[in-house]
Amino acid sequence: MSNFPDLLRIFDGRYLPEPFLGPGEGPSRPTRLSRNLLLVANAVSTNASWLLQHFSKLSLVGAVGADTQVVFVSFVQNVEFHAECFKKAGVDINLHIAQKSFVFVDGSSALFNDLPAASSSISAAHTSLHLKAGLFPSWREQLQTLLERSRRGETRPRRQILCLEALDMVMALGIAGATELLNLVTELRNSADTTIVSTYSSAEMLTGYSPLAREQCMYLQGLSRQALAIFSLRPLESGYSDEVSGFLRITRGGEPTTEVVECGEFHYFVGEGNLGSAKVFVRGRW
């Protein structure tokens, strides 16, 4: 088995933007893969957090380089959960928060209510923004302002990676529809260098005639047309295994590009649902 993310150089940073060049060395913006969208489509029974965390880790400390800022927006987990997962993967996310290379936006804890009084100091101190359901029309402005403010004041421009974890939960909760979410993603793409969106894609959610199923289909199809690459996560068809969590399939999205997207299907294993134990390997080769 290969240790994630070394397998076949699939996750060596090729889907993330080139590093910024310093003064006098060329353009101040990345010239390759800029404004790309990556789509992570996962079944309800599979956890996509580890894959978004992997892309974040790669951006912060991996092959892509050090001059990167990750803005992580989650609608299913708080900053404590992600900090613990990053810790198991050898990444001190608290340090990156202090250095402003990691910015967390909480889209779940205070979506309908104020934060509980007993919320931890880690959550309160390390979350840059709490999104409110009643203020959805202003989310675009709030997030674009956060992205711009996070860039400001840097002596050297940073590229920004925007992760939107389970944004479609907003649709399931009745806060907004597919069209509104697609418009939001399109607007935010113009503010970040690479945008990574995870969404649920189970057949149970996409079939039938319910309004939510129709909206979910429209949303998933819209993202697929915009994406450079699609990373699909699904569970084992045969059920549970101690050695394999599921399938990871990489396909090309609908975005016109001259870039080569290395497609393939692999097995992956994530112990206890955290990034520190994630491994990806060719099917049938342990």
C-alpha cells in the first residue's frame, strides 16, 4: 500500500495553482490552473472531510509551496473537529491560524441560533466568521470581503484555496435553492485561485420527484459542468471491510481545458474518519 498522498503522483499538487513568483520574477498571479473548480462528490455514507483536509494540507505544507492561504468553509463540522484531524496528520492548524495561512468559517454551529455559551475557546478564537441562515443574501459579500481582507496586508501575495464543505446542506435545510448556490459558487470562484466544493451525490438523493431531489440534481450537474476534475467517493458495494473504506474515482469535469486530468479508480482507507490514517491504493494492490 502507498502512503497517501504519494500514489501515482495523483495528489502532487497538479490540480492546485502554481506558486506565486516573487518581485521581478514574473507575473504576480498564477498563470496555470487559476480559478479552477474541483468537485468532491460523496455518498451520504462516505466522509469527504479527509479529502478536503488533504488538499488543505498539501496547500499549506506540501508540494505546492508555502505561500498559500486556505479559507475553509464547513457546513457540517466545526474548527475543533478539523484541528484534531489535522493534528493526527502532523499539521498544527492552530499555528497556521495564527499565521493567517488557514482561515476557518463555521457554517453549522450558529446557522439558526447564536453560539452556545459553552462553546470552546478554540472554536471562538479560531473561527473568523459564523454564517447565519437569515443572512444568506449577504453570504457572498461576507465571504468575498473575508477573502479580500485575508489577502490584504501581505508583503508577498498569497494564492488562496477556498474549500466549501457540504455547501448543499444549505439547500437541504431550505435556506436556498440550487440556482442561488451555483451563483454563489461562481461568484466566490472569481475571488479565490482554486475552489474545492464537496457535495452529496447518493443515488437515493438524486432519484425521485421530490423538490429536493430535483434541486440536488440541478446543483450537482451545474458544478460538474464547471469543474476541472471530479473526485467521487463511494462505499464498497460488498459492505464493510477492515482494510478498505471505499472507492475514489477521478474523472474529468466539464470545464474546457488543455490540462491533462489523470483519471482512474482507486481504493482508499480512512481509519476513524481522519486524515492522519488516510491511504489510497490501486484496486487489488494492498
